[in-house]
Amino acid sequence: MGQWPGTMELFLRYDMLCVGCVFGPFHSVADACKEHQVCQTEFLNALNAAAGLMPR
């Protein structure tokens, strides 16, 4: 999020309160998706788009 600040809005849109979470530094995106019951593939595609990267 520090490198691509535009991704913070995406986490909030998916109701993932990772922004400012004390566990954030210890969780991977996969961990966060599992914890918040979010489709990892869908979220990664949206995350890459928000960061201006090509979807995987």
C-alpha cells in the first residue's frame, strides 16, 4: 500500500480493514482474502489493476 497508495481504496471497497491493521505486516494478500472470505483471484486482478500492473 505504501508503494501503490491507490490500492488502499480497493481494500476498503472489499471490506478488508487491512489499512492500518496491526496484523497487516504479517499477512499476505492470500491470508487477507481467506480471512475476509474474498475470492483471491478476483481480488488480485483488481489489485493489479489498481496498482497499474497487468492482471495475472
